[in-house]
Amino acid sequence: MFGETDVDAILQEIENCHAAHPDNHVRLLGLDNFAQCAGTSMVIYRGQTV
């Protein structure tokens, strides 16, 4: 979802990912296109531990 600015679309994609993979971690990563690096990263849903 590069370049997406609609928060509702991003949150919907997170929900879809979690529904498709309920046992896995879902991480949100925000990229800084000027510095060419990760601007922010966070785990939204924690998966099952191994």
C-alpha cells in the first residue's frame, strides 16, 4: 500500500490481514521516502508464541 494516505483504507487492510492470518503477527511499517528508511514500525496484532 505504498503512497496510501486514507487512514480508513489502511486500517481495513490491517483488519483483512489479521483475519487472513490470525495466528501471525501483523506489523505496521511507515516508510520515509526522503530518507529512504523506516519512519515508524509497530506490531498491531501479536500472533501465537512458538
